[in-house]
Amino acid sequence: MTKNRASRKTEAEGCTIIVFPMRWRNGKARRTAEVFMSMTPKARAGYWNRIRGDLERQLERIGCGEEAIAREVQGFTASVQAEIDRMQASVPEPDGAA
């Protein structure tokens, strides 16, 4: 198993659960970026803390360890930032300035 995957081995069934990497959840990253960018700077902090906390709890619930959770949240954060960068790059400058 590679270090880039969040996984856990269940004691009862002896199987391994591999989590779909958060950094590849493009639809969720795109939607999170859209909502984030529509908010005031003050509201953004609360929204991001909620999203991050939800992801951490989801991964913890399925048995991922702290290291894996941190890695997955970091990957998702990078995906959201990439979407924000893409959104900002596609906004035309006022008065046609480039």
C-alpha cells in the first residue's frame, strides 16, 4: 500500500478499506470553492472550518489515523485552492485591462 492512500484494516473482517483520495473529489472541491468565494472574508473562515471538520470526522469515522486524515485534508485543501485560482483567473479585468 502506498503512503498516499488513507486506509484502514478492519479487525472483524480482516479487510482493508481504501478511501477515495480527497484531492480527486473535483466536484466537491469546485462547489466548496464556489461557495467560499461567494462569502465575505469573515464568513469564509467559519465555512472552511466547518468543511475541514466535516472531512476530518468522516475520515475518523471510517477509521483513518491522524496522519492519513491530515494528508487527505491537505490534498483536498490544495484542490479547493486550485479551483479558487482557476475561478479568479477566469474573471475579466475591469475596463478590459489585462
